[in-house]
Amino acid sequence: MSMMIFIICNILITLSSIISKKSFMDREKSSPFECGFDPKSSARMPFSLHFFLIAMIFLIFDAEITLLIPIIMTMKISNLENFSLIILFFIFILLFGLYYEWKQGALTWTK
């Protein structure tokens, strides 16, 4: 019984894929849509990696800010020496990452 259902389902899937193939390749369907006007330039322009790199650096350092807030909340339950050591170590890692990105040239904006 289950094999019969399996065969019927496969036949229906095959029939529906054959019947629903109604794709026409014409100029309007293959061109990018820009508010009904013809595009003035190519839609596949090269993208500068500097935008991507700056966005990734922003996301990394933005996520680090969210890690700083719980550390501030733990100040009440930990002693001052441990707290200051953890904060200094954390900020040192952030500054080292920023220095590394700067020396690699990721923060210099060139054309």
C-alpha cells in the first residue's frame, strides 16, 4: 500500500513539473527591472571589497560591545582586582585586533 502511494506521488510530481514549465526567455524577462525604465549601466558592476571589509570590522567590534555590558554587571559580584584584570585583558584584545587591522591595511581607504 505504501509503495503504491509512493509511485502515485512520484507520478504526480513529475506531471506537475512537466505541465508547469512555462518559462519564456525574452528581453524584458532577462533584463534587470529598474522602475520600468531601461537600465543605464550594467547590473553586474564590480563591488569594492573595502565596503565589505569595513562592514565585517564593524560587526566584529559591535559584537564586542555586547560582551562588555555583562562584564559591567558582574562588577557587583566580583572583587575589584579580578574585574579590572578581566576588563584590561578584554580591552587589550580589542586594541590588538584594531592595531592588526590597521597594520594589514584594512582601514586605509584607497581607490
